Amino acid sequence: MPSCRSTTAAASLSLLAVACGGPVPKATPAATLATFLSSVQAGETGRARSLLVVQERQQPRFDFDQHGLQQGFRLGDSQQDGERAVVLVTQAGGARPMRYVLRREHDEWRVCMTDMLKESFGFDAQKLRQQLEAGVQQAAANKEQRTRDAQHQAAAPPK
């Protein structure tokens, strides 16, 4: 496991490359996350979106909250297990570190916000999305049934 010092050095190298307009070298998970968080903090949503996993990058409604990062952040320990990594991040003034999850895609590390929500809060965004879609479908079916019932009642002869 890399030390905080090596994680910070790798993240600084990545940020320097971005600041100079150069491509981000094949970075460590911590360096990729530092670039992502700095981009969110600076309001560079296009740059931040480019560092998300493909599935999330293609979601047009994915918003970034830069207000939580206004006071800064500190990268903590990083753990890598094959194609998945977890990096602890503490926001300035924050008591509890967030567990950011990164996944390797096409030999590059990408931030996975869905997994981060699950790791940090036990919040399964994909399951919630499926439940929401099922609820919307049920509401549409109920509306159709009410419409059919109203039409049937209107067509029935008066008693």
C-alpha cells in the first residue's frame, strides 16, 4: 500500500501535467482521483466527467457538487485489488472519510461514483434506480387502469 507521501507525490505529478495542458500519464488511482476532485473543485465539469467510468460518463444528468470541496480535500490511504481501487478522501472540516472507488477501464483508472455511494453510505444507486423505474412503470399502469375504468363507467348505461 502506498504511503500518503507517495500518493501525494503521484497526485501532484498528475495535477502538474493537467495544469500544463499535457495528457495525464497512466496514473495511479490516487492521482486520478486527485485530478477528478480538483476538476470538480475548479468547476471543470467536462474534465471531471472524462475521468468517470464509461457508464456514468454517458449519463447526462450526472451533476457535480463543488461546494463540498471548496475548503479542500486530503487523500488518505489507497487500496488496490486487481481492477478496483479504494481511496479514502477527507474533505476539509469533514470528520468521516469518503471511500472513493475507482475501476480500471482500458488500462486507465476511472472514478465510479455509484460504487463510491455504496462504499461510503451503503447506498446502492443502481438498485434504487431500478426500484424507481419499477415505481414509474407501476404508476403509468395504474393511470392507464384508472383511464379505462373511467371510460368504462362513462360508457355504461345509467342505473
